[in-house]
Amino acid sequence: MAIKTGNPVAGIHTYFGLSTTAGPVPPAVVDDISDFLDSVEPSSDADELDATTFRRPNKTIIPGFSTRSISLGGKWSPESELFFAPLEGMTGLSYEYGPAGLDEGMPLISGICSVLSYSGPQASVDGITTFTVELRLDSKTSGAFPIVPLAGREGEDERSVGRPGQSRPGIPQRPSPQPRAEAAA
């Protein structure tokens, strides 16, 4: 039996991106919202279906529909309000999650999601004002961040990890990568 090992990853390098428009055609531009966030909490839950039949000594439980979610938390600001408030209730948005950052070859979890709720601002007299965002995932693809060519930018290598342009002041964006097909075992 092979022993699997790995090194822990510091959460400070986490990248999370979310689009503000729905639809894969043309590919949605994903805004880097990492600077708004201090927590990204994925979860998954599957229905349990009872498939027990007569003459069986034990129950047979099989998985049914799965519900995948990501809960985002962060420090509220006027800029975060302007970004998240209009997204509440929207469907078909692209997301990207890079738990180890967004450098070439780093793990990338991406897909399409719906914004179920935005609960900002949450204030207390003796604390920092915060917010939470609940995403429900329609799809989830695991892969790696690709190399994105930087077209016509002076002083840059021909190929580098892309962080081109800005769609809003202070929020860098990058195009959604195409999912990579996973090799069959």
C-alpha cells in the first residue's frame, strides 16, 4: 500500500473568483474577490435513499442527490457591498477556487453556481463589520490553473499566469479557464 503525504498549505494564499454575469458564451469574466474574504468553506451533502429489500439482514442505503455549497465570509466594506448585494439570487455565475493560490499548476476548483444569499453588513459594537455569502454549486470541476498568455504587455514574458485588466476599481479579473478532462484510471 502506498502512503500518501503532502505539505500543509497556508490559507493566506487562497484565491477566490466570482463572475457578475451568467453564461458560458462568451466565457464569463471572473473577478478576483480574495481581498474581500477571510473564509471559504465548501460543503457537500447527499440524500440517503433506503434501498432495502425483503430478506436482507441489513439495511441498504445508497446515495441520492448531492447538494454542494460554498460559504464565503469576509470583512464588510462599501466596496464589498457594491459587489455582492446585486448578486443575491443570481444563477449561472462562474466561480474559481484556488486553495493554494492561482499560480500555474496550482489546484483549481471551478464551475457554475447560484448566489443564494448575501447577509452583509453584520455589525457589533465591539467588532469588525462582516458579511457572509452562500453559494450553491451547479457544477464542480477539479483541475489546475493553466498558463494564460499575456498579449502585448511590455516587460512581461510571452506566457505567464494571467491577471489581466480590471472590471471595477481595485478588483483584478482573469478569464475563466477551460476545465481539463481528467484521465481515466
